[in-house]
Amino acid sequence: MQSTIPDITIDIPLGALQVMKDRILALLGKEKVGIYLDSNDYPTQKHQKFECLAAGGIKRVLQSDQGAKTPGFKDLQSWLGEQKSWAFGYFGYDLKNQIEDLKSENPDSMGFPDMCFFEPQWVIAIRKSSNSIDIFGENALEIAAQLQIDTRPISESKFGSIELRSVISRDDYLSKVDTIRQLIVEGDLYEMNLCRELMAEDVELDAIQMFRKLNAKTRAPFAAYLRLEHLHLLCASPERFIYKSEQQLISQPIKGTRPRMLDFAADESMRRELSESEKDKSENVMIVDLVRNDLSKICIPGTVKVDELFGIYSFATVHQMISTISGILPPEANEVQAIKAAFPMGSMTGAPKVRAMQRIEQLEMSRRGIYSGALGYFSPNGDFDFNVVIRSLMYNASQRKLSCQVGGAIVFDSVAEDEWLETEWKLNGIKEILISDK
């Protein structure tokens, strides 16, 4: 497990990539703790090493429960350094309180720890453009056998309709948008990301099967399923937070959204509208500047640059405006320092970042928790890749609660009605999979 050389490699039968992914998910269903990362063969994502990466079981774990005095970034770096190996997990949004003089006092509906990383007993990796599966772990032969026992597609489970209800009313959300616009007029902010939570109670579902349904619907390049015993994250994120390959860092913030349309001409019109939108470009460039500043804290001076500005990327349910910023990490800097310098991500906070986070705490009604945090992995050689936890369902099986949060950037030019509509666009994929298919 301390090497990037697999313990065993097996071939993927011709045309059976998705079947094998389903088998990997089925293996995770037998574990109390596990993670699954899927890039869904997204065609224009240039920096991903893996088509699929999964890990299960626990050899050791570092968990930070809610509160500023529990383990944090420094403890994680020590923990990672104890034994160079694969590590999987996430940074919750509320770790901001360990970086700045901030607090999180809004109600928490889900109960995810602020941070959790584990060294797994086994890792399964499918590299980009590969026709084979690499398996790491002492039980690699057993894992390989289980993957090859039955390669028939897994039958789809049927779910009843689940209705998510917004914690905040539409009118209250519109009022908060206008409040933020007034704060911008007063010079308090330039931009702020405002989120709202939707909830469903008395919910019982097969989380892995629901994730398969969500993943098939959205086919996002940073899709993820996480299980921490009774806690489940079903993530269809299109956004990368930060990636490290050797000494290069890459961040790809999203700002700017339009819905996909069934009619080709209408869909192209939406894509063109986004590419020409001065408001969306204004939102995007402010966050690009923020990310450049964040990376400059840790990268070699003069190496931070914008590789792509205002790129338009199309996903299954939305078009997005994405920019790419890169920098070179000095040899003496460690992995966790690089992440801490940019955390939380600017696309989910605003500018100035600290002031935006203070206002987020005042204006939002729910604790974000794992939402708008970052989930991913560290490899044994110190490389890493973390997404932004958005377009996600959070499920607490013991409390039978299902949660979803959604938001968008508010700037001076924002129109409150349009901002509400944008959150609805972002919810489309999730709401569609929750409709009854009995």
C-alpha cells in the first residue's frame, strides 16, 4: 500500500467499463467506510489521472469533529507523513474556523465531521484510457476475484418520490440577495456566495443505488460517493478545487451557469448567452483573482498564471463557465500547506474572502458542513486531487434525513429572481432522480 505499483492488475472485458464500475460500487456496499471517485470519461478534463478510483476498509483514520480544538490541517500533515500511503477523505467547509477567526453557529442537520481521512485496506484504480484495473492491498487477489465473479449489470432499484423542501422561503432568499447587493454598494463586499438548504425527513434509501442513478443522470467529472458508517455523500460535482501533480498546482473555479435545453438551437443559445454574459464574467474574474492570490501564498513567486479564462464547459444538465489557474509549489512546501492556502475555495465564499465568510454565517440559515468542502485523495507520492462538494445529496441513515444545499454568487448586477432561478437550474439533475420510478 506504500507504493504506486499495484499488487495485481486485471483486464477490463471489452465494453464492460461501466459494469466493472458497478462491481466496484457493489464492493463498497460491503464496507462501513469507503469512497468512490468517477470522472465519467469527461472528454475535455485535461488533468485527471484516473477514470475511477475507489478505496474501502480502514487501516487508520484521522477525524476532526465539530469544534476548533480538534485535529486540523497541521495534524493531518503529521498523520500523512507517518506512513506514505494512499489517503482518502474530505475537508469540511467549517474548517475555515481553524484558518481564520471565524465561527459556525447555524443549525447542522447532517452531523458530518469537519474533516475525515482514512488509510484504506484496499484501493482500486482505473487510469485514464486504460483497459485494466489496478488493485492495491494485502487482499488484492480476493478483491480481483470478487470483481470477476459476475460481470452482469446490476439491476436498478426502484425508489418512491422524495420531495426536498427549502429551509428558507423563496421570498426570504430574494430578500437576502438584495441585502448582499446593498452590502456591495456600501463597500462591505464585492461578491458573496449565498446558499440554501433543502431537506427531506423520514427517508429510507439505498445510498449506493441512488448514487448510481445520480451519476448516470449527471455524468459529472468529479463525481463521488462517500460512506462513513451511517453518513453518505452522493456527489455530482463538475468542479475541481485543487490538484497537485509533482510540483504543479491546478485550481479550476466555476462561476456562471445556464441550463441545458433539449432543442439543439436553444441549447446553443444558452451556451452562447453564458459565454457573452458580462455579469458572469465579472463573477468569474473576481474569483480568478482571489484564487491567484491564494496560490501566490504558497507557490514560487512569478509562477502563478491563468491558463484559461472564461472557458465554457457543457455537462449533462448545465453549461458552466470555468477558469483554470496554475502555479508551482516549492520543494519545501508540503501537500496540506498547499490546500490550506486556498481553503475554503473562493468560488464558494466570495471576495474579500474573510468578510464574505463572515456574512455567509450571518445570512445563511444552515451550517454547510461537508457541503462546499473538498473531497478527494492523496497518493503515496504526495500528489492529490480534490473536488468542490456541490450538486450533492447528504444522507444520514440513522436519522433518516436527506439534505441538499445549493447556491450561487451574488454581485452588484445580480437580479434576485434570476439568482433563485439559477439555484433551481442547479437542482434539476438531483430533483429528477428523486422523482418516483415505481
